[in-house]
Amino acid sequence: MATSTQNIQGAQFVQDLGKDYGTQLAGLTAVPLNTDLYAPQVAAQDAQQTQAYNLTGSGIGAYQPYISSAESYSGPTGYQSFMSPYQTDVIDASLASFDQQAGQGLQGIADQATMSGNLGGGREGVQRANYQAQSDLNRALLESGLLQQGFTQGNQLAQNAFSQQQSLANQVPSLNIQDVGQLGTMGGLQQAQAQAGLDATREQNRMRAQEPYERLGTYGQGVASLMSGYPGQYQTSTVPNPTPLQTALGTASVLGGIFGGNRNQGYTYDGQPKP
């Protein structure tokens, strides 16, 4: 009886595509990817951010000079820096005018004593003594008043300067913080823009590196679809029945082997052992 075998294979062009796909896959995956091209990167600080950072450092303790100035305007001697440089001149001129007027008063007493005939008398002396005492008192009050006025004015100016320095000491850190915030905001925008550029470049590099794999993957899906959907080809091989001659030769060969084996074992053709 003849025997036959069947081998189902894809179409030749599908087999060629599969072989080509396997070759490309082996070649592509054999080369490692350069991941440095699309490794994450962080944008450097913008110049304005650096300036803001430096300004933050320089702004620490920036109020100290104003505090030191305020301290110099406080205490018992704080008013001295604000005393008028012309105060002595003013006092001297005022006292000189007072002395002139006091002298005129003494002259009036002398004139009265002359008219009454008591010039050089005891009554004149008493009047002159009382007048001089009162005049000296008034002169001292005038001088002390002028000094007090200058002190009060200088002390008030010192208090104003003290308050001004305190206000500046409070404003300087606040203004510094505003500058830092504005610089940081603007620098942050620039850094974000630079970071977006780095991210876009990284994504571009990643897409460029992955493109051959994605393309080959699409190619492989198409090949797999063809292999599964395209009808296969059947190849049949048949082994025919042996002819009578082949059968006889085969039988003779078998018998010859048997009898040949018997001779080798010491038997005769009729099956009896050799003598």
C-alpha cells in the first residue's frame, strides 16, 4: 500500500517576509540603545535666579547700618549731633543785647539820683544793687532759656532721626525680599522655558531611537497577520507500492540472511546440525 505525507507551508512570499523580519529583528536588537541621548536633564538656574540668590545672601543683616545709626541718635548725648552750629553766636548776641539794655537801666538810676540830689547816696546804691540782682537773674534766665530751646530742638531732631533709621531698617529687608521675589519669578519663567526645551529635545531623541523598533514592530504585526490569514500551501510526497520483483528481492534477501545466519551457526540447509 502506498504511503503519503502532507506539509502545510505558507506562501513563498510570506516565508520570505518572515525570514526578512527575523533578520532585521536580530540585527536591530543586537545593537544597544544609547540611552544618554534621552536621559532626563534639569535646566540650570537662570541668571536672574542666581542674582536673587546672591541678593538674598547680601540682604542678610542689611539693616545693621541703620540700627547703628539709630543707636548713635539715642541716649543722653544723641541730641548733640543736631545742635545748631550758630547757637553760641545767637546766645552771645542775645546776652550782649541784654547787657546793653541792663546798662541803660543802671544809667537811668544814676540820672534819677542826680536829679534828686542823691547821686552816690545810699538810696542810689540800694536801687543799683536791686536792679543788678534782678538783671543778673533775668540774664541767667535768658541764657538758660536759649540753651533749653536749643537742647529741645536738637533732642527732637535726634528722635526724628532715630525713628527714620528704624523705619529704614524695617524697610530694607522688605524691599530686599520684593527684589528677590521678582527676580526669582522672572528667573523661574526662564528656567521653565529652558526645561521645556530640554524635555522636547529628550523626547525627540527618544522618538528617534524608538522609531526603528516601532517600525519593525508594525512590520512584524503585518507579517504575523499574513501568516495567520493567508491560506497555506500543501506539499504532498507519496511513496508507491513495491513491485513484485522488489518484493521477491526483498524476500530473498530476508531468507538469505536467515540461512546465512544458520550456516554461520553450524547448521546444514535442511536444518540439521553439521557433523
